[in-house]
Amino acid sequence: MIKAGIIGATGYAGGELVRILMAHKEVEIKWYGSRSYIDKKYAEVYQNMFQIVEDVCLDDNMEELAKQVDVIFTATPQGFCASMMNDDILSKVKVVDLSADYRIKDVAVYEKWYGIEHKSPQYIDEAVYGLCEINREDVKKARLVANPGCYTTCSILTAYPLVKEGLIDPDTLIIDAKSGTSGAGRGAKVPNLYCEVNENIKAYGVASHRHTPEIEEQLGYAAGKEILLNFTPHLVPMNRGILVTEYAKLNQVKKPDGSRGLPSYEDIKAVYDKYYKEEKFVRVLEKGICPETKWVEGSNYVDVNFVIDERTGRIIMMGALDNLVKGAAGQAVQNMNLMFGFKECEGLELVPMFP
Amino acid sequence: MIKAGIIGATGYAGGELVRILMAHKEVEIKWYGSRSYIDKKYAEVYQNMFQIVEDVCLDDNMEELAKQVDVIFTATPQGFCASMMNDDILSKVKVVDLSADYRIKDVAVYEKWYGIEHKSPQYIDEAVYGLCEINREDVKKARLVANPGCYTTCSILTAYPLVKEGLIDPDTLIIDAKSGTSGAGRGAKVPNLYCEVNENIKAYGVASHRHTPEIEEQLGYAAGKEILLNFTPHLVPMNRGILVTEYAKLNQVKKPDGSRGLPSYEDIKAVYDKYYKEEKFVRVLEKGICPETKWVEGSNYVDVNFVIDERTGRIIMMGALDNLVKGAAGQAVQNMNLMFGFKECEGLELVPMFP
Amino acid sequence: MIKAGIIGATGYAGGELVRILMAHKEVEIKWYGSRSYIDKKYAEVYQNMFQIVEDVCLDDNMEELAKQVDVIFTATPQGFCASMMNDDILSKVKVVDLSADYRIKDVAVYEKWYGIEHKSPQYIDEAVYGLCEINREDVKKARLVANPGCYTTCSILTAYPLVKEGLIDPDTLIIDAKSGTSGAGRGAKVPNLYCEVNENIKAYGVASHRHTPEIEEQLGYAAGKEILLNFTPHLVPMNRGILVTEYAKLNQVKKPDGSRGLPSYEDIKAVYDKYYKEEKFVRVLEKGICPETKWVEGSNYVDVNFVIDERTGRIIMMGALDNLVKGAAGQAVQNMNLMFGFKECEGLELVPMFP
Amino acid sequence: MIKAGIIGATGYAGGELVRILMAHKEVEIKWYGSRSYIDKKYAEVYQNMFQIVEDVCLDDNMEELAKQVDVIFTATPQGFCASMMNDDILSKVKVVDLSADYRIKDVAVYEKWYGIEHKSPQYIDEAVYGLCEINREDVKKARLVANPGCYTTCSILTAYPLVKEGLIDPDTLIIDAKSGTSGAGRGAKVPNLYCEVNENIKAYGVASHRHTPEIEEQLGYAAGKEILLNFTPHLVPMNRGILVTEYAKLNQVKKPDGSRGLPSYEDIKAVYDKYYKEEKFVRVLEKGICPETKWVEGSNYVDVNFVIDERTGRIIMMGALDNLVKGAAGQAVQNMNLMFGFKECEGLELVPMFP
């Protein structure tokens, strides 16, 4: 049984960490950090935890926390984790950072897209990008994991096998993403009010959303070259869920008869299976089934599938996940499991809830 | 490890049974009965179960099923279970009936409110009304359990302690209930279409809803006399959840100074605690907190609380539960746990999901 | 063509006033008052008004405004209108106050329930309670109209005929009300965030909501005596709409054969028709049809109906309206029409929008 | 005052036609055709019309109808209008067909994508594609107008100016569309149930949706050549609204200094203004504002805007409309206004409703 501390425990991702860790056999939560609710009972902030969590919220003193626990989750605004990190902390605990601070290897790119100075760039190299399905072995050895963004996880996993195997031209990649509103956080802002979001859909952050360089960097590694793509997020009137619809030009492949042509359904399916058949949390759906966010709600699954459009020579790839689970807290726990040598799916065998 | 069969596995309550039993340590599902989807893979009906359930749907042959399993759940339309029941079945398996067939002890009342003939009234006496918090000991010994209705569970548990202890006048009881739409089932009907339910609220079944006599019967046992009350259900644009708001005249009690008067907050709270303090699944909230359906979503909890209105001499009691869990599948599993001597909360320690 | 000014034009009720007045033949808006958005284009606050409203927001200087317009609508927080009112203003313009400042005749009751001092109690007597269907003639002569609350309008109109004619015992009246979220206003507060309201229902302000004394006062006039009742509001995950479900004991009436007994459906229907048959905006539905908020969305209608429960001797009355129209802006325009001698329904012949 | 008949008056588009025509000064509805509800009062099918529409539903006898009215709207399934059309009808009335029967000029394309035989191809040539902003003059002279699809209207108007002026490469055009659920119609089908749609988003009809060839044909006229594009619709949990997000490679243009490069914001804006500045119902939003479906709800507006992504050389175009108004009934009325010489915006000056 290890001890965990959460900084930012009263945000939506923090709350989901608590929900998941409550049923985790190897972890107990010792520290519910929440600058906004210090000394308040956690269950008063989230009444669903009444009679389940008895603790009160504590501050975000990461140094003190490092003495008391084995793993720290930082579910905090950009810049916080980087500003707190030091050698002493890393020598004592493992850290899973749910913010963007250590996701992007090029500090200049980080500072440009996030508009803030990085306070501890010396740890960026060490930090492992915690997309378990791709970086599993590195995660196992890591002290500091940069937990991927919600849009990012969905966007990358949906296209990764085809980029990696050169079946699509990554520079033609267009990612049209749709997210539930919990991704916007629990801050009290007019655009997130019920009446503003309900019965409405809109794009936002067009050509400027911060998850863009993160996707480009990771898919660039798969492609073996730098790539530029379009990523457009949309706000959808639902609590949870991300759906991505991705478009790319298919590259021609050598066909059985020696000619060159578009890959077939079977060609593509084989590539997805190569990467995901053994992956518990990535489900490649059966032919003709489009992923739906509701089918993964509350679980750590990513559902992916694709359709080839022979008329235009493009492939349409689709992926769905729960932004608070595989897109945040679930993936963080998956990373922790790897870091501590637990069963990778411990605490994560959550059956999606429908309806 | 016992074996379970579900008849009506592709309705919403049946689907929730599958979700819960997937994580239950003592049970495996051997039979997914669904007249509408025979031979179809269960996971094609509910894509959330892809790669989790590999079975295909079977028919609803209860006799055959009784040979193969230890417990049968019938999540079927009214009349089905009663029409199938016989001595042979009951000698082989335990049955938890999620329909209304054995809930009402007076067969004439059943036939009047449901408008159908009861096909096996000889089992009504034996059937135990499976409201575990009230009939726990009887459930433990039962072969046949009548699993309570969703509205009913919430309505009864919210008022039970005060009726039992004579603190309210049960003939003044008015229950205004609000339900999410999954309670209406998965049948394809115009009134349940998205555009008809969304952005809308309405009462229905006013003064005629079938859960009325069930509530009256059970609260009548608590009151020690027959009672008549008003019950009005409403359809709310959300998937899950039932909230009841109950109104009743408070009876006067003897006060510490010898005078008679309205009971105080502490008087009432003490009565709720007497009945529910040791009940894991009934949470009496702290003073001033109103139950919200979201705080129990996905879990087996019922949250209850009350406010005394000294101006009118009435008490307003409130209760919230997830209609598919404590209002159906969760309670059915709780009953099964009692019937088989498992830990009562096995498979039911579900942390409510928020948001 | 008269000129109108709106103070509080950027709240939801203010926005609805703008929507309605845009299509009103006798009025042009000259002043969009909004303390929060001074100098900002109104259409930047409400993009639906792009290319429809070109004006910028102004301050809330009521004295200045009184010089420039013929009618002022104050859609402002409690206390504002009372603090600004003076003889000079009332001598120049007519005022429709959408806040509660002049609704309650007993200033002590106002100050107790609202917790603020009333700054101009000298105008309370003069102010006419603007429930047009009841106080039409007084409204026509008024300089200052107190526009009723949204819950209040629905609650009163649903029960009014039966209270007035003595068919129900008003002291047994219980009003269970359900409201869409626009009633909570456009302030940025955590409880009004999308993820907190969506998929959720709760009661609030139990036994303490400020609309209670307003309902009691007005129905008390109808009853000819002071009454106390229970009023419980609930927050529903939808943008617009209020539904009330009201319960009361029926008084016995003299039957055709000379005996006494419960009134029949026809007895009750006749009473509703007596008061509402000629009322354009109150629709008494046909037997067996329950009001639904969606059927009145966007319109100035109140739909009412009732069911007699002979078992309990109670009547269940139901009413539905759009809280921003008949519950706020539409009623304000209806009052204005009466005050200025326009056709009462001018600008208000809005066909409900479905779905 | 002309007389109108509606066939398919009880579908969602038919209901919206009724709502709009109720407030139209030049039209009265004489025939509410609805095969499913013959002899039933229209207001019993749509309770919002209680006391507004007194008529009963009639059959779909188009020959008889042609004798009684001046204009027929067919809001019917594909194939119906084509199967009924004949010279006699067209000699007596003008027809606005809201189905797809006369939208596609190449009958083979129609029959392939719709999978049915076209019963009256002889009228395809005569039929005018009723996208008023593009074909206004032809509509004025038409007897038979093919009212465009909802997705189609939004998709075409959003990209039209740039395709027409050659600023984008139409073969790189990718249209990612999101629709509210009323677009799926009022048929009782499991996938359209509240609990299936709510809290969910999915793509459907990927690479095979029937609006694809309609968009390709119309934008092909603008491009002056045949084009192929990707169109992917998504189902969004809301009643109304379509949002399209369109991606295309920008063509290089000659810059003021003589060099060639990407067009600037101002270049693009000037082109949109050239086509839409005088168009009442197309609103080109201000820089940086993304269209939202809520801002056009209930109105005949299309809101469009764009963002240039200099990194990728693509433009992201966005458009939003109400699928039942500008995407169906509103556009049909706009066409009728043109055909009969009424003011084009008569009956259509509907202010969007928010929230």
C-alpha cells in the first residue's frame, strides 16, 4: 500500500482521481490539496464523497507533501508544478503531473503557446511523456511523468499506427475534436454557465489551441520528422467525453498484384491491430461502428475506428474517450501503476456506464 | 462463484445489472436473455461492453435457465415473471424479480392498477419485498424476492423512519417525484425521443401511477394502518436519477419542558439516525444540504434529508437515488448478496461519478 | 412610438425584453443599461443581436434616463429600483420594475425575507402588482408596476380561480415548483456551471424561498384571509421553463341532488373557464393533458390543468410557463401595453417554439 | 393573402413551417397534411399550437390540394414529391419541396445516393435549387423549388465566396458538420431516444451521407468544375442547430508588393463581404468571433466566420444555422416570398432566442 497526495484535488480531474483511487487496492490518499478550500471537508466540496472521504482539504505545500507520500499527482494550472519542482522532491517521491509543464520537450515552444516562463526547464528532459501505450517502458523507470492532455491522448492514439507505419501523409492531417464541458474546469466563468453551453456548439481556440504543439511533437516522433497539422476543438453540451474526427490523405501502398494503390480496409485494420490488439485500453471497433463518447463514459477505454473514402483518397479516423479518465485521471493512475510495478489495469477495470 | 441468468438483459436495468455484476467477485453471468436480440452479440446491443462481454443473447426460457444457474434476475415487463413461475423453478434457483409481479400482497390491488390478470398469485405470499434496509432478515431466507420499484424505493426510504415512529401524519403525505428518462425504458416511442424530452419537464400518471399502491402498502405497514397518499411523478431531461420531495404534517411531540409542540431538527435527526446510521447505502446528509441526484449517480446510495417548516407545521423530506442502481439493478444485487450470504455490499461499493 | 429604457439589459430577463421589444410596433429601445458592460456594444454581449442591435451599453442613471424615455424597465437586483426611485422620476416616466422591490405590500415582510432595508417604502402603496389577468384595470392606470416573479406568476395563476371561488382549502396548499436554469441569472457562480446543473435535479431554498410571501399575499387576497403555504423550488437541467405542481384539499360542494360532496371535473373546469376563457395568455388544457414547459417555450402563455384524486380528496393543479417571457419580460411588456393603452397582446403573439 | 398547404405538417420541419407561417402577413394555411394523424386535431399532435391552430390533419392528396391552395410545401420523405408531381399540379400551384427529390440535377447521382428510382425526372431541369442567396433571380421565376438540405445550406454558404473567387482549392475541402437531433426527424427509433443521444456525440454516415453530392454539385458550379470533398456529419445532444467547420488549402494570391502569398484576413473578409454584405440572413461575424448555434436559434440567420492558419496554409471556415429554420422551413418561406413577390424577409424577421 503506497501513499498518494493530490494537489488540485477539488478540480474535476482531481475529483476523478479520488473516485478512481478509492477503489485502488495499492494506494491510499493521504493529502487532498486544494488551495481554494483549505480546512474544508473534502466531502463538502464534492457531496458524492459524503461518508466515503472524511479528510479535510490541505494546502499545496509540495515539499512537505514529498515527505509524507510516495506519489504526488499535480492536477494544477499550467506553471504550478514547474514552479515547485526541485531535486529534493524528486529524490523522495514520484510525480505525475497532469498539467502541461513537462509535456513539450522544446521549452521555447512551451513558452510561446502557453505564454508563461518555464520555471524548471532542467527537468523537461527527464520527464517521460506518459502515453502508456507508446512509452510504457520509459514510464516504468520514470520519476517524473508528464501526463498527456485529454485532446492529445485521443488525437494521438487515433492516428498513431497509421503515422508510424507511413500509411498517411501527416502533413495533411486535420483533427476536428469535440469535448464535453468538464474539460473547461470548475472555474466560475460566464461562458461555462449552464445556459451558455446547453443547446449550443461552437469551435474555440481555432488554429491556436495549446494542445496543437503537443500532438505535433508526439506524432512527429512517430513520423520521424516535424509535422504541422490543424487541430480544432469544439465545446459540446455534455459533461464528459472527447470525440476526434481526423482526416488525412492515404499514401499508396503496394498491392498483392504488384500494382500501387490505396490501402484496403484490411490493410489498415491490420496496422491498428498490430499496435492495439494487446492493448487493454484501446478498443479498435468492428467494421462500420463509429465510436461514441457514451460507450466509454466513466472508463479508461479509447475506442477507435476508421472509414476509407475511396472517392477522395482520404481516410477518416475516429477516436472517443472520457476526458476525465483516459484523458486525465485514469491515465495518471495507469502511469502510476507502471511506475510502481502494479498491475497496469489495477483500479482501472471500470465498465463504461450506459446510459 | 455462483452463476446468474438475466432475463431482459438488453433493457436499461438489465444492462446495469451486467455492468455491476462484471465487477462482482462471487457471480458470473451465464445467460443474457433478450427476446428482441436472440443470437446477437450482447456487445453489439451495448457497445460499451465491447471486449468485456463476448456472449450472445439467448431467449427467455426460464425453465431451461433454472437448470443452468443459481440465480435468475427478471428485468421484464409486468406479467412475464408471474406467467413463467412454477414450483420446479423455485426449487432449483433463487429469483429476483425486478418487475412488479410480486410486490403487492393484495392481488386485487395489483390487477386493478396494472390492468392484467396475475398468473401465479400462489407465490405472492412467499415473495419477500426486497427493500433490504427494512426486510433484511426475510430477504436472507427468501427464494423469491420482489425487487422494489425505483420511485418506490426512494419514496419509502425517505419517509419510513418518520412514519414508523409516528412523527408525521401519513394521510397528509404528498410525494412529488422527479425521474430521469432511463426510467421510461428503451422502447422506441415518440414521447421518449430526445427532442421531446430535452428542454422539457412534465408530470405524468397524475393520481394514477402504478407505484402509488406499492408505496401505500409498504408505508402502511410502517404506520400500522392503511394509508392513502398522493404520488406524482415527473419526467426530467436527464438520463439517471430520482428525486422525491415529500410533504407531511408533523405530529406534536412531548417537549423536554413537558409541553407539546413540533419536534425539533434534533428530534427528527435522531429518528433518521436510529434507522439509518448503520445503513451503508442510506446517507442522511448534514443539516441544510439538499440531496441532488448527481451526487449519487452510478452508485447504490440513497441520500436523504429534511427541512422543518415551522410556519406551516409541515416537514419537507427529500431523497435522491440512481434509478438504475439503488432503484433497480443495485438493489437486486444487494438482495442477491443477502440471499446467498455474500457480503451485503459486495459489488456495490460504487463511488458516485461526478460530474 | 414610445421610447423605452432598460436597466439591467444584459441579464437574461433584460435580453429577453430586447428580443420581444425588437418586434413591438409601438416601442423603440433608446437605452441599454448595463453597469457591467458600459461602452461595450450590446451585440458583443449577446451575439444573437449582431446586426440587429447597434447600440452600446450605457450606465444605470435612472434620473437621466427618465428624461429621455417614456417607460423604464428595471431588470435589476433586489433593492436597486427602490434605492433610485423618486417623485421626479415617477412624474416623467412609467416604470415597470422586474425586481421584487414593490411586490410585497408589507414592508416588514419584504425586509425580513429579502434581508435588506427598503429605501423607498412610500411608493409601495401606489405600485400595482402587475399580474395582468387579475389586476388589469389597476395596471392601466399605474405609473409604477411591480412585475411579478416567475415562480409567483405560475403559482398564482394555477390556483387562483379555485382559491377565489373557495373550492380548495388554501391552508393545505403545497406548491412544488421546477425551474429551468435561466432563472438563476447570468452571474458566474460554481453552482450554475454546466457540469453542476446538467444531469442533476435538486430542491433549494426549501421553506425559505423569497417568492413564498409574494404567493401567500396574492392568494391571500383571493382567499379573503391570510394564508400560509409550502413552496419548494427545484433546479432542472434546461434553459427555460417553470412547471408547478400544486396540491390542495378540495372543499365539499353542494351537488345537483342536494347532497354535499367533492366537486366534479366539470365543476372545476367551469371555474377555470370563468376566469380564463377570455384570457389570451392562459390556456386551460383539455382533460387529461398535463402542461409541459416545452409547449410554451418562447411564448407568453401559461398552460394550466388539473386532476382530481377522489381517493385522497385532493386536487393536483399544474401550470407551465416560460420564466423569461410570461415569468418576466413578456409580462413586463404586457403590463406596458396596458399602461400605454396599446393592444394588450402587441408584441406578444409569439408562437411557442418546438422542439 | 395566399393560401398554403403543407404535406408532412406533423414532422419537425412541418411544425416549424406552421410556427413561421402563423406570423406571416401574406399567407394562411389551409391544409395540414399528415398521413399519420388524419382527422386528429393538429394541436393535439403539437400542443404548443393549442388555441392557435384549430384545424384537423388531412391526407396528402396533392391533386386535390393543388385545387385549393396557391403554394404547396412538401416536407415529406425522399421520393414522395417526385412520385406525386405532374403537369396538372404545376399548372395550378407553386411547389416548394423540402425533400431531396429535385435538388440533384444528375438523376443517376440521385438514384445512387438515395437508393430509389426517381419517379418524375422530367421536372428536375425546371426545378430551381432554392438557395436564395445564390439563385435569387431564378427562384423568383420558379414554379418548382428544391429547398436545400440543412447540412447543405450551412456547408455551401460557409465556403461559397471563397470557392467562387478561387481563394481555396476546392478539392482539399473537408467539411466536419455537427447537428442537433431534430434533424433526425420525429420517427420513433431507438438511436433517437433521449438516453441514447444525451451525453453523447458520434459521427454517422461517414463518407456516405446523402448531402455530400448536393454540396459537391453546388460548390462545383461555383468552382466551375466537378469537385470531390469530404463531409462528415455528427449527432450532438441538442434540439436545434448545425455547425460546420470547414478546412481547405488557401490558394496563393498576388500581394500588394507584387509577390505571391497567402491571402490576408482582410483579403478574405473582403470576399465574404462582397457576397454577403447586402444579405440580410447571412451574418459575417467580427474578427475572432466563432459562430455558435445558440446565437441563431429560432431565426433564419446563418452566421459565418473564418480563421487563417498561416502555419499550415489552411483556412478554417465556420458556419452556424438553425436546421429547422434556415436549414428547412425558414428557407422554404424565403423561397415562397421570392416566388410570390413578397418582401423576402416577410415572416422571417425572427430574433434569435437566447438562452
